[in-house]
Amino acid sequence: MAEATAQTQGSSLRRLVPRIFSRAPRINDLDNLIRSVRVNHPKGDLAIIERAYQVAKDKHEGQKRRSGEPYITHPLAVAQILAEMGLGPRAIAAALLHDTVEDTGYALSELSDEFGDEVAMLVDGVTKLDKVKYGESAQAETVRKMIVAMSKDIRVLLIKLADRLHNARTWGFVPPEKAEPKARETLEIYAPLANRLGIQAIKSELEDLSFAVLHPKIYAEINSLIAQRTPQREKYLKQVIESINEDLHDLRIRGKVGGRPKQLYSVYQKMVIRGREFDDIYDLIGIRVIVNSVRDCYAVLGAIHARWTPLPGRFKDYIATPKFNLYQSLHTTVIGPSGRTVEIQIRTHEMHQQAEFGVAAHWMYKERMAGGKPVDGPTDTDMTWLAHISDWQAETADPSEFLDSLRFEIGAKEVYVFTPKGRVIGLPAGATTVDFAYAVHTEIGHRTMGAKVNGRLVPLETEVRTGDVVEVFTSKNPDAGPSQDWLTFVKSTRARNKIKGWFTKERREEAIEQGKESIARAMRRQNLPLQRMMSQDSFADVAHQLRYEDVSALYAAVGEGHVSTQSVLEKVTALVAANDTSTGAIDLPTQPRTHVPRAGDSGILVRGAADILVKLAKCCTPVPGDPIVGFVTRGSGVSVHRADCVNVKALGDQEQRFIEVEWAPTTKSVFRVQIQVEALDRSGLLSDVTRVLSEHHVNILSATVNTNDDRLAISRFVFEMGDSVHLDRVLNAVRRIDAVYDVYRVTSS
């Protein structure tokens, strides 16, 4: 049944979007490739391409694509895309070999010996990590690996983009359940990365192909609307182009004038996100004028503004101030013939090459200047964001957090501000003076105490805008550090990671000492053999049991209240007793050695009755911070409830049995907490929730799961924890699980 459904969806896609069922060209593939490389690199080492092709063909022998073609057609198509972008022989060789290490028995060391370290580095950068070894985080870690490699050599990303583009062209042969996640990933990561590198040709096609897979019917509808209006639009375009050609003739300027192709995904975004009507979007005519020099660009702009009235605020000079991805062009919008709005771009041939192929065109130029010899990675200040991404990925341990940060970093709009000395700093839109300080240098960020924007003193949370001159003042105190409040307003991933890292380091050292003291104090109080227990490896074994890296991490967890002291001592005592055959088990004292008013293990102090038995009510599971009342039971001591517990209200007629209690938690206090998780039902949901809870070192006592007819899964978990502050971290972690839409603490049964 599933196979039939997939075939139906496939045939539907084939009818709606025929271009995602394309196949690689089959005639003289290698000859075409070498011819394309020779155009841009006439003196390049073409022999390495022929050798790489032969090795790839031999290694992939017998392998087939889902389209039924021999596998070698894929690396050939990827290499052809890169050749048309102007990349050199070594990058083309790496493209031909890019799947050999991952999909065949060809070892990376063998490849390095045969083709050199440079080609091997490029291939390794785009090789996926083992899913068996990395599990669910494999995809995120593969992207992280690619980011590290691309910060050293941008060609890694260019090969990956070409690989993704050819795969996208053949998504029609892939089952929808596999194509859709790939299309979503492409829209979130690879298309924005192509935009960052200024490669509009690849960015636009990736977006349209992903759009076709995710929303085939909407894609077909927009395509149909465009086709219906094309004749009328072409007629108007011809009229505008003829007018501009007349201006070029009068100015004696050689140039090429044409209409800009409409991108379907761009139309969809404007209709859905901006809420505009299709006719409003499509009636907006786009014209592109390509001339020979910058002087000609401005001359044509003047002639166009003399012919038609420009719209105020719609002129952009990206020649004088290029975009972050090196894009240059003049943009203007005018009221054209018949009063219709016309968008016009004016650029040189070099600028057009840059706009279409971005950093790839930049790399091609550098290779030409180097005479075909190896060149270093990108050193241009315009591409410093690559270095920033490389920095923060090293500081982000959690794979899902890394991917979220990457999506924000590559998708965010940028503002450009200046240091007092005129250096340009790129920041995400909405960034503050603190983001600026961390972008300049980490230590400057840590010690920032004030800021000026355009010569005026401003609060640190002030947002900066493009063109602002920003100056920060730093403290001379060597112990100065950031404020926790900064995390509420900083926007850049770099600043956020640096601030978190500072607090983590400071607090960890303090927490380790507190944890050590807490454990030692508890052992002395209970007359446990301190030296004998500390001298063995029991604490290391317990740390391993509780999934901490080492003993220091265990001490830090105790110090931060993530795990109770008593729980650690019980586990250590059990291990020592099991390993010590000479003395037998070590018993924990059940009664206190000193008779002083104290809080019991429950963390509750009963006024006027120090040694009375106290227990926390299971009906409302109070934790420190909750308003509480005590109720004297018959034969079971004092039962402590939340003040708003329904059972307390039911006992309102027995006021004489209520007693005053207050919170007095100790390091060995353990509290019971009940939470409810509400989610859309899916396979593996319960496993994911329990995994997150165990990763946060939560001792689960019970769990119930119910799924209703609407496929909504309601789960309840009861667990113990040493510090109620830890609960917020646990809830936030569960809330980030896919399909979970709410999680909260339950205070009544």
C-alpha cells in the first residue's frame, strides 16, 4: 500500500514538476567536462581530472542511482556544475571523487597518496559521518564537520552545494518521505549558505526545487499563473527594453538589456509571508542592464532616471557599498510606460559573474592569478563571517543547538557598523553594543562597561544600525566579567556563547568545591570512613553510572544541586561494600548523632518539633519555593502539602491538626516532582522524552502515556531531584523535543 502511494505521489510530481525527474547527460560526459574546465583554466592540470574520473568510475562500478543510471553520472554532473562556475582542476577532481570514501572501499589515506593532501581534504570535508556511530546527531555533526572544513577552504561548501543541487534535480526518483526532509534541510541550511556566498544561480534553483517537493500543487498553480500572463508581460518587457536600448545608443555605450527571470519560490514567499496578491507581484517588471564599466553603470542610471520618474527610497548603490557576499549592482525602481512599476538592475559583466557565482567567481580569479597553483582559503575581510561561524561551532556542544544557531546565523539580515578607527564590523540585525564588543574581541566583550554610538553615551542594550560609529569602554579591573542580564538582549551567536562560557567556567570551579565540601561534610556527619571511601575508585564508578565525564563533573553536579549528596553516598557505599570482603557492608546511620533541631531528609523544618517524622504528600508533590502547610496524621507524623492542595481544603474542619512548617532543604534532601508532557503522537516519542530526562540525571519513578483519537499523546512522569532549580532546565530540554508542544509541572493528582 505504501509503495503504491509513493508511486502515485511520484507520478503526480512527474506531471507537476518534470524538471526534478531530470537525468545527467550521457554523451561524451568527460569530454564536455574537460572542455568546460579548459575555458577558464587553459593551462590547468587536466590530467588529474582524467585520473580522478577513472578511479571514480572503477570504484562506483556496479552501483546505480535511484533513477536507474550508473552512479558515475552523479559525480560527473557535480563536477560539470563546478566547472561551469569556473573552479579549477583540483576542485573538479575532488568533485569526481567526493562519494568514493563514503560509498566505496576507497580509503582517505589511499586517495591522499594518489591525488595529494589538497584533494583529500576537499573530499573529507563533504564526507558524511557514520550514522551508526553518531546516531540522531549524525546529520548535525556532518554539517558541523563541513563548516570546519569550509572555514579552511570554501571549495568544500561549493562541492557540497553542487552535490545537493544535482541530487535535488533527481528528487523525483526518491520516495517522498525521504525527499521532503532533504528539501526542508535545503531551504533551511544550503540555500541560505549559497545566498551567503553570493551564488544566486544555485540558491534560486535549490529554493525552487525544494519548493516543488514540499508544495507541489502550489508550485504548479503559481507556474500556471505565470504561464497565463507571460505573453502580456513579454510584450511590455519588449517595449521597456527597446526604450533602454535607445538610451544606450544615444550614450554610445555597449550593453546587454534583458528581463530578469521570475523565481517561483520568491513569488510564493511574497504571497504567503507578505500577504501580497499575485497580480501585484507579477506586474512588477524586472530588467537587467549589463555594461562594460562602472562609469557606464552610472551613465545608464542617469539616462533611465531622465526618461522615467524614480520612486523615492528605492535606489540602492551596491557598487559603492557591496553586500556582505561581495554582490555589486545599482538598483532602482521607476514608473515606466503606462504607469507600471519597473525594477532595474545595472551592473558590469564582472559584477554579473560575481552575482551569479559569488565566491566561486572570486576563487576562479584567484586561481587564474596564481597560474593554476594552489591558493589559500578566503582571506577577504568581506568573508570574515566564515571565521566567526568556525569559532562558535567549536563552542556549541549540543548538536541541535548548533543547527539552530547555524540557521539563525546564515539566515539573519546584517547591519554594518564602524569602529572609531573606521573598521567595518558585520552584525545580525537587532544587534546591540555588547554584540559589537564581542565581535571586536572576546576580552573586550567580557570587560565592557559602557558604550557610545555616534558620539553619544547609550545603554548597553541599545540596538545599532548600519552606518553607526560604535565605541565601547572597558573596565581595568582584571576580575571584571559579563552580566547575566546581557543574555536577554544579545543577538549574535558568538556573544551568547562567550557569555555562557564565561559563567560556566566560573561557576563550575565554585560548584566543584561546593560539591566536595558537601560530600565530605555528609560523610563526617554519618561517621563514614572518609579516607577509605575516597581512596578507592568508587566515586569514579558512580560518576560513570550517572553519565558524568569524571569525578569533577560529579562534584559539580552535587554542588549545583543536579543530584543529591545522599544519593551519591548511597551508591558509593554500596560499591565499597561490594568490593570490601574483609569488613562487609557499610551501613548508613539511620538516626542523627546529635540531638539538635534540624530539617529531615524531606527538607522540612517543623516549628517546635525537631525530631518528628515528616513526609511530603504525594497528592501535590511540594518542592522548595511552594507555599506549604503541615497536617498531623495519626501514627505517621506530619504530612506536608501545598497550601492550595485540594486535600488541604477538604480537611479545613480540623484546624487543630494543622502545624506550622517551613522549607529548610539540605544537600541530601530529595524531592518528588510530577510533570505532564503534551505532544503530537509519533514513533519514538517516549524514547526521546526518557532519553532527555536521563541525560539530565533525573531518577524516573513512574511514567504513564495515553494517546487519544486525535493522536495527541499525554505523558506523565514522576521523578526525584535534588534541587528544584534544576526543574526549569529539565522542562526546557523536554520542550525542545520534536512534536512536543507543552510541558509543565503537575501539582495535583
